[in-house]
Amino acid sequence: MTDLPPNVQEPNNNDVALELLRKLRQKQGNWVEWGIAIAQLQKLGYNPQEIFEATGFEPIQQNQVTVGAQVYNSIEKANAPAEVRSHYSTRGSDILYEFRLLTQEERIAAAELAFQNKIDVDGAKEIAKAIKEFSRFRIPPEGFENHPGDAVAYQSWKLARQNSDLQERSRLIAKGLRFAYSQTARRQIEQLLTDFTVVPNRPAPSLPFYRLESEADLPRVIPVVGELPLTQKDLQVVPVIEEIEPFRIVKFAGEQAWVPLPGWQVLLSAEDPVVILCESGKFPNQIQNPTEPVLVVVDRAQREWDSNSYFVVDNSGELDFQWFETSPEVPLLGKVIVIVKPRRILDENVTKDSWQIDE
């Protein structure tokens, strides 16, 4: 750090925060600088609501520009083409946000492809999804090269082959030809103009959801002190248990936690079950209540693919749940054996009063 001049004190965190808030409130700088400023404020202890009240940046916008700025910085450090960096330095935080799960090399390619084709947010989502799925092939599919344009073209080619509606099929073919990078990919797609064979699309299997319905389905977990003879110290060292709703997850002073589940046969048969918490929107066809919390039970011992199950995989360093129509080329980390929804309670206070239950 550069030494400060004599009698000049280093700015304290409060002064730094006030200056950052002022710049955000006055919209000084570009959106990348806004994202960096918001990230700094969060490190200083400000939560999204406080930043919103002080600057007018809504929490969802804060997240978009913060993550988008991280993506921009990564492609800038990797020397993305000058015209791409210049374009995204003034606009496109929503576009770059969609590339957050891609690798640095993939981000550059995706940003360049989106820039060249004047892609909107929905198009950016499709590009990110196509690139991520294409990256799972050890060897690119026949006729397609390892290029983001060919990745999007492959996705369009695949969907077109599965579609019997001529209008939608034509739209997908046109999209594939628009993005195709290699001549071999173009030829693959052009063949669909004369070959109208429809390759059936195997539907994804039903997800194993189970709704907790009764109090008996949700037992209470109690710590065990041990077997007599015991000492006072033995009694005192047992940690106090705090239940976390809606699944009564139990934690103590250490890092491990437990959750009580009924003795369903699917759980008793599991060899190495673990629980992952997420929202139901993580899975397809859960648009009615996408923010409902669910427990996903995964058997880590079941790592052999079958087409009727969902599996846990590593998706750019984060766990993800996916179904594979054919045997995947990525390692499977475990099989989803049951997904548990919380019990619906119309009046939680009723269950706490035994006299009301008795009546």
C-alpha cells in the first residue's frame, strides 16, 4: 500500500461506504463500476435492502450488476476482443449475468457470439445452456466442432429432428444455420431440409416428490447422552438442539447437521444417503411454487446411469440435478431417490396446544 502523506489519515470504512453510496445514488460511472461498488458495500456489511434504500438499486438489480461485473472482469483479464469489451462496458449486464456458470474461455466465446448476433437476454440463456451441455461431450457430435456457434447449432439441430411441426422445425433449422460456425455443421443442418424423419424425444421421468402430511411423518430428533453409568459432565456436554423449520433440521456446535425422515423403504434401502436442500424450482415442471423448500435425498452409492432417474453432477464447481436421456460423459455423483416437500400447516398454533388437539 502507498504511504499516506504526513498528518493524513487513511479513510475509515464508514467514509468509504458513504462515498460508494453517493456514487451509486448519482449513477456515476458505468454499470461495471456499480457492480464493483455494490460488492464492496456488501463486504463492508451492508445488506441488499440497506443498499436499495440508500441508492435506489433494487436487490435483483444489485445481484445482476455484481455478478455481471465479475463476468466482465474475467473476460477483460483474458483479453477478449476490444470491440466486445467496449460494447459490454456500457451495456449488457443482463447478458453477461447469464454466462456466470461458464468457464472463462467459454464466457469470452459466448460474449463474442452474443455481441456479433445482437442477442437479447433470452438468447443469452439459450447460448449459455447450449455451451454448457455441449461441453459435456468428450468428443463433439459428428459434424460439429468445439465452438460456441456449433454448440448452439447442435442444440437447434437436435430439437429440429425431434419436432414434427413444420413451422417450428423450419425456425430451428434457420436458427441452426444462423449460428453454425463450421461448414460440416451447416451440412448436418441442411440435411434436415430434405430429411423429415422425426426422432422421438424421450420425456424426462417423473420426479419422486413426496409431501409430508401428518405429524407422525415428521418425528423429533433428541440427542443421546449415552448409557449409564454417566457423569454430570456427560450430561452437560450434550449440545442444545435447535430445530430449523420446515423440516426440523438439527445442528449443533460442530459443522454436521441431521434431519429426521420417516422410515420409508426407499430410504432404508439406500446405501449411502445424504440430503441436499434447495427450492423446488431447481427441478422442471415446478412453476406453481418454485420457491418452496425441498429436501433432496441422494444415494451417493448409486452412480450407474439409468434413463429413469435424475442424478447429481458437478456443474462448473456447483452441484446440480440433471436427467440424461443417454449415458452421459460426465461423472455421476449420486442418484436422486426421493424429494421431500414440507407438510402443509393451516394453523401452526393449533398443533402446539394439546387441549385443542384432544377436542
